Amino acid sequence: MVFDAEGYASFEIKGQVFGGKEFTIQGKKGSMMYEINNTAKPIEVDFIVTQLESGAQKRMLCIAKFTDTDNMRFAMGFNNSRPTEFTELNAIRLKREKE
């Protein structure tokens, strides 16, 4: 996952990039931004996916928790609900890559 200074987020799965300022999914152009609420415990992370042509938006509601400086647990919610805990079914571990 990449969170840039302009507010865009992207991630790569099997060599394909999703998100960012502009990407194509199912033949439609879109963008993905993020919002973070650091005061919530665990941290709340929202991904806002916008279809550029229509302006339609969807939010993916997530939670995050740093386990140390370079590692975090991350869980995504489905059906417009934010997870309340990290489980084996909803959570992944992310490690920061330094350039």
C-alpha cells in the first residue's frame, strides 16, 4: 500500500496497481483517496473510490494498528461496516518498505 502526500492511496496485487490519482477497473477510470482518523483506537482508515466519469463514490472502511515503527495490522470491512477487531479472516500484516 502506498499513501501519498496528496491524499491518494494505491496498492498492488499480482503486478496490477489499484488506486491512486487515476486507474482503470472494469473498463472505467477511477481514483482512490484515503482519510485517516488517528484519534480512534484502533486507527480508522477510509478508502474513497471515485468513478471519474460519473463521480459516484464508495467507501471501504478499515482499521489499522501499528505493532512497531515499521509494521502494522490492517483489517478491511465489507458491506459498509467497519471491523472492530483484527481476526484471521479480515486482517493482514503490512511491513513498511524504505526507499
